[in-house]
Amino acid sequence: IATLLFDDLAFRHCIVLGHVNDESGRKMSKRIGNVVDPMAVIAESGADALRWYFCVNNPEQPARFSARLVRDAAQSFLLPLWNALSFFSIYANLDGWRPGRPEPAFADRPALDRWILLRLATVVRDTTAALDDYRITDASRAIAAFVDDLTNWYIRRSRDRFWAAAPSSAPESSAPEAMVNTMAGGAGAEHATDKESAYQALYEVLVTLARLLAPFTPFVAEMLHGNLVRSLDAGAMASVHLEDWPAPAQGREEPALEQSMGLVQRVVRFGHAARNAHGLRTRQPLESVTVVASDRGLAARVDPYLDLVRDELNVREVRFAERRAEYVHHDVLPVFPKLGPRFGKRMPAVKAALAAADGDLLAEQLEASGAVAIELDGERTTLGPEEVEVRLIERAGMAIQGDRELLVALDAELTPDLIDEGLAREVIHRIQRARKDRDLDYADRIRVRYRAGAELEQAIDRHRDWIAGETLAIDLRAAENGSAGFEAGDVEGHKFELAIERV
């Protein structure tokens, strides 16, 4: 038909699909019984989930395929995207927010809003360039990384901004304290301006994402367009697929902010990794975190965003240091399966040479050159990176993660005061979970009755006002033993039975 009508080819580019194997990597065969019916997968997870799985895993290469893999792809990308839309819709509807208000000057907007809009411009450029070159996987992975930043950083760090109440005096705020709309100005005018910027930023991001996703997940993109655009403007394009492809907004450039926020995210990732490695619960506050960097410029770039670091890592203080040796040193050990065949009976001498050397210098040498040098029987011998193992040895009472450029050291010592606050946070989490289980509205006020062990009761008593504010409880009090209607359970091994009632 193309030849008859246009005297030309029907296509200009052809992407040849790789082989599709089962989840174990074996070729699908009716004889083996490992054939997966794609229509059953579509019925379970949706056509867009299947499309996204192949896009993000490179359709040109041999791929493993199963209902579980497609389901995992949907849960790791489409579900967070849906949650972002849900978050925006709930708060915008509660607050009566609609697009169309004058947009604040970019330079006057809060740093988080400027950062996510800068990231949006970057992902638009990267996705466009990748699709122009027919690099589907590069484009989809750029979008996936952006959605991760959107949901796991921007929205999480901006939740409280979507409520116009005054900031909580508690150590951490995880739920609104009031539904007071101050959009009109007055005492909350400054907060309202910040809130308006947050609404506009998130709306712009989601509308732009709908267009970026149209070639990858057409049905999800259509849903986003319908909810965000068509529902508010009957004159808008009937379909997202009729919209223009997005272009990066002009006049938005701030490399220093992008670099600083990227560095803050690195600090937070290392801090979370240190918590996980030492079994320190996220809701357990710690006294301090020390960011160790020999480059003073790193500390200067983090300094404006200390509140983000404190909140994300749940610490009371952020400190800076330059000397790594005060917090950690390195041990360089031989990897026997790799070195054994090479050195044979001389392995004890290799081990002794590594033990006698300065581990910090060896680790630095390995980072710089990709090898370490030791003296063995009077000769200089070089060991490759796969032949040695570098271990970080922490100072007692510290939880540490990092790389050669940056080290994040958490003070892991728990005082009674920190333990009490951690228990109070767990109580808040338990009450919030009970609210969700009862399908209560975000703005519903509640009464809370509880029975708790002595230590937990002490923690609740010390933080009673904060717990009540965070959970929208107008009344929070202990109940008599034997009263009915309580949900049994515990908080970190302490007895905690709970009953809530909507006011």
C-alpha cells in the first residue's frame, strides 16, 4: 500500500524483537509446558503493564517473561504513578484547587518545586532525544527514574505543604493537623503561596508525564489526561494522543540546585543504607548524623538543605567533618578463591602482607588505580580489584555507609529520650494504620482509647499532644481494662491495644 500510494517504504525504522523466554530463561515450548498466554497476563495486570515491561527491559534483547515479572513492573512504576495522581486529586479536591492561577516567578518558588521542574525539563529532553534515536529503553528508564524522584522524594518531602495549617511543633509531621484553607491570604498567606506553588508544580509534572507516557503506556496516559485536563476543560483535546509532544520550559536553569539536591539524595541514601545495615528502624530518631567529606564544597552544597537531611534520616542534628579516620578505617582482605590458584603455598604471606599494610592507603590506591601493591618475598606484587575485599570498620556506636568521596556516619547510641520518641512515632503509625483500615477520610477527627504497657504509656504521656495532633485525635486517653472493642497488638514488643471512633 505504501508503494502504491506514496512510492515509498511503509516504515523508516524497524526494531527487531529479541526472543521471549520463560521466567527461568528457557525457550517457551508447549512440550515443556512453560508457555505463558499474554492475554491472561493482560487480563491480570493490564496491557500497559505488559508494554511497559518490554520497553523498560529492552525489547531488542532476549527477555524473560511471566505474569509475575509483568506484575512486578506494574507495581514498581505504574502503581507509584497512580498513587501520585491519587495524592494530587485528594488534596486538590479537599482544598478546591484548580489550575489557571498566575504562576509564581520561577526564581521565587521553593527549592523543591524548582528542583522537580528542572528534573522535568531534563526528562523531557532525555526522552525526546532517546526516541529520536529509537532508543526505547533509554527513554523509558529516564521516565522511570523521574517518577521515582517524584514519588520517593518530591511528594514525600512536600506532603505537609499541601495542607494550609501552621507547621507542627513536633519533631516530625506525617499527617495534617487541620483543614484550614488560607488561600485567600491573612495570617497564612505565606504558607498559601508556598502551597499554590506546590500545586502548580505537581500539576505541571503530571500533565507533562501524561504526554511523555503516551507512546509507552497509552491507556494510563489517557487516564491521566482525562482526570487532569479533560475533567477541568471541556474544550481540551479529546485524547492525550492528539496533544503536542512536550518541550522543556524556557528560562529554567539552576545547575547549582540540581547538583546540591543530587548530593543531598546521596547523603540520604547512604544514611538509609546505614540504618538498614544496623537494624535501626526508620521511625527511631537518632541524635545526629555526620557527613564526612574532604571537599569543603560538598558541605557547602548540603548546608541549605539540612532540614531535608534531618527529616529524611530522622536525626536531631547534622554535622560535618573532614577526617574519615575519626569514624572509619579500611581492612583489605585477600579473596582466597581468586588468589589461591595464583599464589598457592604463598597465600599466608599474601594475607600477612595485606594485614601489615595501611588499609586506608590500600583502599585509596585501589580506588585511584584499580589495583593494590604489596611487598611479597622482597618483590612488588600487584593485586586486582577482584582479588581483594575492602571492608569498612566502623567506630563503636556508629552506623556508617559511603564511598571514597562521601561518608555518612549515624550516631547509633540510643538514649531513653530517643527511645521514648521512637515509641511515640510507632504509636502514631499504628493509629494512622487503624484510620486507613477503617477507611476514614483524611480530614476526619477521631477519639482514641488505648491500653498500653508501662514503658509505652510513659512514652505516650510525654508526647501526647504531638500524637493527637498528628493523628487528628481530639481525645487520646488510656482505657480501663476489660472494656470491649479494642484491637489487640503491640508496639515494639510493648502491649498496645487500640480503639478509635470517628467524631
